[in-house]
Amino acid sequence: MTDERPDYRHRRERHGLIGPFSGRQLVAVLAIVALAGVALVAATRPLGTVAGAGPVDPRPTAYLLASPTTGLAPGSLAPELSGTRADGTAWQLTDVTGAPVRLADLRGKGVWINFWASWCPPCQAETPIVRDTYDAYRDRGLEVIGISVQETNPADVGAYAARYGLDYTIAADLSADVFRLYRVYGLPTQVFIGPDGRIRSVISAPLTADQAAAQVEAILPPGAAGSPAPAASP
């Protein structure tokens, strides 16, 4: 009798590339990890880019009070600082002591009208420049009229001027009569007037010391130009 036994064949146990995992399984796991990484980067990346934005200008800009509009044209006669309102009442700009301020009294001099406010940050930053430029050119025929707008009362404006040693004419345009007459829409705004009473330039922005000096040099009476640019004090 034949002893029939099943053939015995030794089969080697199959092993994965790493432990029990097969190559396909490893590829699938790596793909999932890669997709998760891409999703994480997309979720945390800021919208837009700052690359190539260029340097940031640290200088202050004008504080806008209204939409930009066409101002007074250079070459035109500067309006007198007085007039009549729509209701028929007359007005005259006065300084903080109550004295009238008239451009007619300053004919023959260079006049810098500076529209500003004590609460306006770019105006505050520009105040030392206006003060120092006036001190440097006052003996050469420069007059500065600082017209403050949207203030509570003239006393507050006068106190600000005294605190920072502003020796030029300071006026409070509480009713915004001059503000509207000169078509101002931002603070500070500069109006430079020549000795003939005509507007030389209008700048709706704060000025650096060099810019202020250049503008003043252009409006000084004949024979008074050529003074050095002043350095602004802190």
C-alpha cells in the first residue's frame, strides 16, 4: 500500500519594503503626507504678496477733510482774507488776539499761508519746520500766516502757539470762511504768495525743511533771495 502524503513545499514568508508595508502602501502614505503639506502651506500663506512693494515713504501725508478739488490757480491774485457770507453777514479773519489780518498790509513781502490744526498729526510734525523757516527768513521779507481750522476757540489756538514758540501770525478760522474761500481740502495746505500779491504755488501736503526753503526763496522780495536753508529743530 502506497503511503500517499501531500507534497511539502516550503514557501518563504513575504516581507514588505519596511516591516509589513508593501511598496504600494508606502507610496500611498507618502502621497497623502505630501498633499497634507501642500494644503497646510496654502492655508497659512498670506493673501497677496509684499515682494517687490518697494520702500515705504516714512514722511507724513496730508490729513484729508474733503474730497480733493481744484484749488486756486498759480498766477491769480490771492483772495483777501475777508468777505461776505451767503446770509449777507460780513467776515474778516483776525489773529488770536482779535487783530484783523489783511494781505493788503503785507504787499511787497513774500507771504506763506499755512492752513493747519492743533489736532492734526501731519501739521504737528510740520510745525517746527514752519517755525524755523520763518525765523530764518523773517528779516528777508517773509511773512507767515498760520490759519488754524476746526478749532474750539481762539484761546486754544493761541495756547498752542505759545507752547511751541510760534512767533508768526496765528489766526483761527472758526467758521471756515477762509478755508472755503481758498478751496482747501486737506491739512496742512500751503499757499505761497509773491510780493505782488499773486499766488506762486499751492501745496496740499506737509513740507520738509528743504522744500519749505525752496518755496520761500521763490517768493522773497527782490534782492532778498539766496539765504541758506534752515535746519528744522526737533
